[in-house]
Amino acid sequence: MTPFLQLVFSLMVIITAAKTGGWLANRLRQPAVLGELLVGVFLGPSVLDLLHWPFLANPVDPHLLTEAVYELAELGVVCLMFLAGLEVDIREMQRAGRVATLAGVSGVIVPLALGALVMLPFGYQGNAALFVGMILTATSVSISAQTLLELGMLRSREGIALLGAAVVDDVLVILLLSIFVAVATSSAGLAAVPLILLRMLIYLGVAVAVSFLVLPRLADWVDRQSISEGLAALVLVVALAFAWTAEVGGGLAAITGAFIAGVGFGRSHLHAKITRSMHTITYAFLVPIFFVSIGLKTDAHLLTGPNLLLIMVLVVVAVISKIVGGGLGARLGGFTNREALRVGLGMISRGEVGLIVAAVGVNAGLIQPELFSSITFIVLITTLITPLFLRRAFAEKEVSYA
């Protein structure tokens, strides 16, 4: 088959399997995302190894199909975070500002410290140990946002605080990552830190200003023009533009830019129409690819010997550090113990953010490729258990709203 037909076949299988897995999970009263993730493991090298079937192999570039699927998965993350931003009520976010800031900051400090310390007995020291701790600081709110959307709790008090904390977490993680890599790999060392900070702050200031002041007016104007699906096209282009400029211009994660764009469009009176225009393509096409792609990166055959022990220890640390870190910050911000626990549980998943940080470490020579494989399992396990924990936590008692 041609590369195009190989991609078409793969996407057909991935989307069908993802929706089937989600349907089965719902039948078992579990979040659909859990079924989609497990389907990804089944389709990955752990069982079927879909992307490496002989008739899907490209003799010229063996990685072509894999890269195409993963790039579509990244688009899914961008669109998912845009939709999460649309669900944010800025007034409720402001009320949760103190909680979000404290939970986000403590949700970075505790995993960083515990992650680095626990690596010492395994022979990792210096930059390698610190970098593993940095990987554990990541929070993938996309998994929690999807679960809370399914539970109808995304706009709850805890949901708003969780989204805010995840944004703070993401900014801090990317900031620390940029500083760490700059200091560890650049001859300029600490001298590069002020420029990195300035770049991020400038981007955030400009992006938030444009999002709040320009996007609602722009959406209203485009909606009045005689353009076929003009509003949908505008929303998609702006989401991609904010994602692109976040990385290229601000040195931040693309999902941060998409989230900011979503918050801006959420202030428009066309909120419902914008949501409908993005929801179909996101949940029918891109998001299933993203959730399955996490499993496609996981190989259970590596779960042996020292790697297995390391993964088990890091999973425990990953879970405890976010519950303690995020929960402690939320508690200090005025949440009850139950509410703080929900925030901490929602920050457990590392998802694509953890993988992005780990990939940067591999490319920069800060960690070995073998360790990246272990990190993939940690990302998968934390991603799998987060929906289960959240569903249980929110089912125990009716959630209060801000």
C-alpha cells in the first residue's frame, strides 16, 4: 500500500477501536477515556503492534506512519485543551485563583523533590535524578478535563480550581524545563535564565490580552460574514495559531496556547455555537487518536527486573506526590479536605506533558532512551488510574458549585 493508504487503514482501525473501547467502558460504568487508553495498549507493541504490521511497513521510512499518527494525536491534544478552555468561566476562575496558584506551585515542588530523591538508590544522580523529578512535576489536565466533562463536573468548584492549577503547573514545568536545559546544555548557563523568563512573560501577557480583547469581537464579526463555516474555520485557525505561537514565541507548551484561546472564545456570546463547531471534529476524529496513541507508545515486554521495580516505585511516588502537593495547596487555599483531595487526584495524570518533558530530556542527553521507556509506563499507569480515582471521588458525595 501507499503511505496514504497505510495511514487511512491505521486511522480506521484506531478510531473504530477507540470508540468501541469507550462504549464498553461506559457499559461498565467507567469513563470512556479509560476504554480508549486500554485499547491503545492492546493495539500497541504490548499485544498487536498495529503500526508495525508488515503490510503497513514503509521500506523507505519505517517511522513515517508512526510519526503521522502521533502528530495527529498532538492535534487532538490541542483541540481538547481548546475545548477545556471554552468551559472555563473566567469569573469562577478568578475566585479559584488563590487555590489554583497554591495547588499548582505545591504540585510542582513536591513531585520534583520526591522524584529526585527516590532516584538516588537506583544509581541516578545529579542532572539525571533532578530531571526525573522534573518529569514527575508534569500534569496532563487533558485526561482529567475529559473525565470531568463526562461526569458533568468540569465547571464545579474543584474542576475550575483543577484547570487553573494545571495551567499554573504547566507554566512552571515548562519554565523549569527551559531553565534546566538552558543551564545544563548551554555555555551561557545561568545567564540565559532572565531571557527565558522575559520571553515567557511577554508571550503570556500578549496572548491573554489578545484572547480576551480581540477573539470575542473577531468571532462576532466572522459569524456575520457570508463564509461557509466561517466561524468554525476561524476557531480552528486561532486555536492552532495560539498553540504554535506558544511554543515558537513563548517557549511554552502548545496546549497552553490552545487553552488560552479557548478561554478567550468562551467569553463570546457565540460560546455554544463555537463549542458545537469544534466538538464534532475533535471527539469524532482527533481525540480518539490521542488517547490510543498513549498505549501505542507502551511496550509491556519491558516490564522486567530492575525496570519493573523502578516503574513501581516511581508510580507510587507519582501518585502520592501529586495528591500531597496539589491537595496541600488546595487545602491552604481554603478548600475542604474532600475538595482538596479531588484536586490532588485530578493532577495525578502525566499524559502528553510528561512525555514531552521526557522527550526533551532524551534529546538533550539528560536521560537515557531506556529510562524514557519506563517513563512511558508511568505516564500510562497514571493516566489510566486518574479517571478511576476522579470518578470514585466525585461519586462519594454531590459536588458543591462555586
